[in-house]
Amino acid sequence: MTKRAGKQRAQTRAEKRAEKRAEKRSEARPGKKAGKEPRKAAAKPPGHRKGRSPSRRSCDACGAPCAPGEAVRLVYVEGSGWLPDDRSRLQGDALEVHCTAACIARAGEHRRGESLPPVDPETLQQTLSAWIDEQILQALSRVAAAGQVVGGHDVLREALKQGQISHVLVANDAAERTRRSLARSAPAAVEFHDLPLDRAALGARVGQPPRAAVGVAASPATVPLRSRLTIRTALRGENVLANRQR
């Protein structure tokens, strides 16, 4: 018997053994028989993670769902009261509420009848206002370090005309003619926000000479800053479109 014939016989025997093993497996699992479709796993809902239920966040004041960037987590710290904790670093009783005056006023109406420390809406409003201002300034420094801030009146106007700017941040001592000039160059969707900084402090914050206003680029790198500006707008009930006309 030649070597080639021996190899063919060995291959044939291996194929027969594989067929027998496949038949035994199909007999052990009825769903795999011919003519029957195998059972399929139930479809998982969007956002499902193995071993975890889908996250469902809702406002503890109004009960409505909280989209990302619309709510703030509050934690009660003994001796300091209710403090914002957007990074979930604090331990203690917690609430999650929309950043609106209405939900903050109702934050004392605790969820599901739980016994939590009292909430003073006026004090909480002041705490959140100071907190969000500091968050905006810190985010502005990071955005400027990433090269996503445009300064200089003429350069900013040109960037506005080209649709590269999503938000304009104005110093508290900027001239009204500067605001009007920028507003004329800005598309309707561009938001104007006032900052608690004068021109010198605003320029120093973004690493530039004194600036009456700076533009925030419409890019993914500026999303954290823009989300904080949205929170401040909701918190104070500001009209960002009216800000451009003052």
C-alpha cells in the first residue's frame, strides 16, 4: 500500500469519527436536530450590562427622567449641609434633582417618603450657583489649554461667521458695543454667557492678553464646558439669546 493510499484511508476514518460525534451531540441537544431552529437568547434592552440592570435616573423632586447634564447629585455632609457631588466622591444621603429653580424648591419633598435631612431651597440655590461658576472656570481653563478658545475681537468675529463657535463668554466689564458687534456676526444658535471675570482676569484664565470676550469652539473637546453652561442657564433661568442683545 502506497503512502498516498494510507493517508486517504486515515483521512476517511477521521471524517467518519467526526460525523459520529456530531450525531451524538445533536441527539443530546434536541434543539439542534434537522428541521428545528435553535433557540435564540432574549434580546437585551439598550444599555444592558451583564449582571446589572439598565440605569434609570430620575429627578427626586419632579420624578421626570434626567438626561445627561440636566441634573446634579446632592449629598448631605454633616456640618456642611447639602453639597453638589457630580463625580460621586462624597458619602452620605443623596438626592438627584434637575438644575432648575422649580426642582430645587421641591428638593425638600423627599423621594418615596424617606427621612432625609431638611433642604433649604434658598441656601441650596446659592451653593449651586457658586459651585457651577467655579466648575465653568475650571472647565474653561482646560478647554483653553487644549486650544479650543478663540480670542481677539476680529479673529472671534471671523470664527463666528464661519460657524466655528458655539458659545461666546463675555467679561463683566465688556463694552456693550463689543457685545453688539459680536452678536451681529454670530449665527442665531450661538449662545452668549456672562462670566464673573473682568477683561484682565478672563485673558489670564485662557492664557491670553485681556479679552472682552472669547469664543468656545464647537468641538467634542468642549462638551464638558458647554454642559456646565447649560446647567447654569437652567439653574438661573437665564435667556442666553437675550444676553446677546443687552
